[in-house]
Amino acid sequence: MEEEIVNRPQNEYTDDSIVHLEDMEHIRLRPGMYIGKLGDGSSHDDGIYVLIKEVIDNAIDEFTSGYGKRIDIKINFGEKRVSIRDYGRGIPLGKMVEAVSKLNTGAKYDSKVFQKSVGLNGVGTKAVNALSIYFKVQAVRDGKCRVAEFEKGKLTTDSGIIDCTEGNGTYVEFIPDPQLFGNYHFIGEYVEKRVWNYCYLNRGLTIYYNEKRYYSKNGLLDLLSHNMEGDGLYPIIHIKEDDFEAAFTHVNGQSSDYYYSFVNGQHTTEGGTHQSAFREGYARVVKEFYNKKEYAPEDIRQGLVCALCIRIQEPVFEAQTKTKLGSTHMAPPDKDGNYDSPLLKTYVFDILKRSLDNYLHINAETAEILQQKILQNEKERKAIAGIKKVAREASKKASLNNSKLRDCHVHYNSNHARRLESTIFITEGLSASGSITKSRDVDTQAVFSLRGKPLNTVSSDKVEVYKNEELNLLHNALDIDDGLENLRYNNVVIATDADVDGMHIRLLLLTFFLKFYPELIRTGHVYILQTPLFRVRNKQVTHYCYSEEERIAAIASTPKAEITRFKGLGEISPDEFKGFINQDMRLDPVLLHKDFDTKGVLKFYMGANTTERRDFIMQNLRIEDDESIMC
């Protein structure tokens, strides 16, 4: 018995093990609990954008409550400083400091004040404050104001309540803490997309972002028409009733239905109960309208693009980042656990039954186009059904042999704490995939190894894709055959050599995604891995350089340096690779601008117009001297 006690671990569980953390300290220690992943700004869901969102959400709540029709947003990209000013009621001055620095403190616990708000957990600006090296808040109410400044959540100055002449509202300014977010950067397109979404969802609101005016007259109708690739098969159907709004049409060349879905203005990128209710209700109404019970829901929905928003009281989300709705009713239960509000599903079904059914009866031409699209989808589905089955069996067999996919322990699902970190690297050749495989985080990072150059799919159809072993295995590894709902990895990273062959493989993969799964890129899941071109080192220090400019700077600061030129990923040792695919990993997001002509670009750069493309290359070719690498 004595021997057993002696061999126990020495880290005893005593009174000293019980540690109390102040509110701001807890946020800084566990930031992922409050804002999801940290990131460096390369991804649209990185923490620095969540910080911006939390502050804007408060301004939006003022607008939806009937106060203030303008919001000013400014980002100084060099200083990494963000400022947001609304013209609402202003935070009550007596409790202003507590409202931005004490958890479980705020007006949004009072549902009479904020009926259908997103920020109901009392965290919002507290997280922004705690995770910033500088945070300033100013509230103005009827000729009185108060200004307070913080560093990492700790109060440094407080003006108290003083007289002022500014208009009512709240001003927040902050700089995210590089100690937490690393060498982060803001991508303007990500912020602009969020700004547009706020305008689409709040008609009558004007936002000035870095002095540019953003405004939407027609709500979700504008969102869909501005973001949809090409023209719809029929005019966009726009339904708005009480707390529900949807705009939708069908397009050709899309593998499944695609949604821009929102709850109380929150972009629910993973959908949820409201999106499921729409999908099911839409298919049911269409089947009943045509009186065709045999129509398959997937044939009715394939090619559907929809912008959807619903407003409910005290929504319940499946995670702190609020990307998936879990509510089943339009309002929470009373204190006895009873629901007075309707089921969310019933509410959505009833609106679709009235509005969509009426629209199709009135607009016979649209009804005919829709039916032809359904029949076309059915024909295509049946044509590839046999090939699909064989391809999936081959895919399963290959997966069992683990010949191409080296999976990770975490997959992209809403219930896992590290789901936002789940990543798959698509590599070329065994040597590169071997280096990454030995260096990766096996919990969150998977590797898919290509064999040579994949098929150029610019002129292919889905049948050819299923017959192509390489691409069939790839899209099955991602599990995107039926849309993004089952996507297994949040980040799809193309990791090819920085030479001509590597660039060609990169273009072939992007062509495949743009042609058959554009929503994968459109929703910000695809990235290009940056790997160093040079290593500059001496006995004291090592620099990895990603450009010629970085190489020159490293040589200048490193006496007697040894310079190595990396020609391929396979030349980088696994130990070195760990530094390139960890939390400091450099990723270039693949972005689709709203005016990007996907079909035209693919046809010109990847099509059969060899002569035209050759002339373009010759006219735009830049020849640079190959400077020798010297110490």
C-alpha cells in the first residue's frame, strides 16, 4: 500500500489548484471559447473578423430597435486599427465600463429591450476588449458622454460622465493583440462582404466603410442578384412576410442547392433548423404544385440558389460562433418549459405554401421553366447513378488501403471543438505528401496525394469526373458530392511546388472546383499554401523567405549566411515543414469577386483556344534576370 502511494504523480490536487480568473483573464486564456479560432486573417472566419462583427452587431441591434440609420466603419490596415461608430442611443453612461468589461453584464438579457438580437450572451465587446492591446469606448447620450480606454481588458483611463456636443451613439476603437493573433492582417474583401450583408439584411441602413457608402434598397433580392454567377433560369422569386425573407432561383451547372442563410442578421454559414425547414418545405410545395409525388427532392433542389433570413426571439446556436441555428421554435419556452410560439418548421412551411404556391400559379412561364429544370436534373441523376455507385465502391476500397488519403482525427462537424481547424492538404507526388504527413498535426490535418497532373475538366461533364479515379477519390475524400453540408474539412489547401508544373496542377485543381463545386470557393474554404523559396541562415539564426525581397532583407541582416533555394516541397525536411503548417502557416485565400466571370475565365485560360492564349502570354510575358544567390 505504501509503495502505491509513493508512485503516485506529484501534481497534487489541493486548495492551491483552485484558481480564480477575472473575466478578462478568462477570455484571454480561453479565446476559442468566445470567438472560435484565432487565425491570422487569411480565413474569413478568423478571430479578428469576429471582433469586428461583435461590435457591428451592437450597432445593428440599435438600428433594428429603431435608433440610428448610419454606421461608420474605418480600418487602418497599416496600424491594424479598427473604429466603429453608430448613431443609436449610446450605452447607458453609468454602466458603460461594466458593459464592456464584465461578463454576464448587458441590456440584451432584457428581451424587452432587444427582442430579436444576435448578441444575447453578454460577451460581445467584452471579448473585443480582452483580446485587444488597445480598446477605447465612448458613449454619448443627450449632451453627456463618457470615454474609457483599456489595455488587454484592463481599464487605463475613465473620463467619467462629462458634457459634450456630439450626437448620440457609441464609438469603439481597438487594435487586436498580436501576442494572441500573431502576425495578422485584415483582408479588405472579407470586411466588405460582411458590410454588404449587413446592408442586404437591414434595408434603410447606410454603412460607410473607409468613406465608401454601402446601401441596399431591395434586401435579399439585391444580395442574390449581386452574388449569383450568371443569370437565373427564371426571375428571382422574392418572398417577405413578417420575420421571414427569402429570394431564390435556379441556375445551371451547380451540383446541389446553395444558401446564403441568416438568423437575426447572423450569417449562419453551416445552416441549421431554419435552412432545413426551407429545404424541406420548398421541395414539398413544388411537388404538391405539380401534383408529382414521384419528383425526388434532390432533383427539385439541384441548382437552387437562395438567400434566406429569419428573425426569432432568443435564438439558440450550436456553438459560440453562431454559425448553425439549433432553435426549434420561433421563441423560447416560458419558465415552465412550455412553448407559446409556433414550430419554426411549421412557420416556414406555411409561408412557402401560401407565397410560393401562389407565385407559381400566377407566373406560368416560371412554373414551366422550373419543371423542365427538375426533369433535366432527374435525367442527369439517373444517367450517372450507375457510374456513381461503382465510383463510390472504388473510392471506399482505395480509402481502406489508405493509398491517397491520410486522414486526421477531427472532421468538419459542428460538434467538435476544433472543427474550424480541420484542414486537408492536396499535394503532388509522394515526397511532398510524405514530408507534410510526417510534420502535420494528426488531430486536425489530413493529406491527399495526387499522382501526376489531374484531368483538365474545363470541357468535362460529371460522368467523366466519376470515371476519373483521381478526381473521384478527391471529391469523395472531401464528401462534397451532395453539397457542402457534409464537408469534412473546413480548410482545403492546395500545396504544390512553386514551379511551372506546380502552378499548372494548382490551376487544374481550381478549374475542377470552379466547374463542379464553385460553392466550395465561394464560401471561403479553398487556400493556396505558401512555402518558403529560400532559407538564409548562419550559426545563430535561420530565416525562411517567401519572396525575393525577403531573401535580400534576410541576407542583409545575417552575416556569413548560407542560402538554400528550395525547388520543391519534397526537398524540405519534415522537421522544417512543421514551421510552415503550424499556427504560423501562410495561406492565400482563393477569393471570388462578385463580378468574376467564371465561365469566361475558364474557357480562355483552360480551354481549347491554344493560339489565342499563346498570343496573350507572349504579349504579357515578363522576363527577369536570374540573379545568382551569393553570400
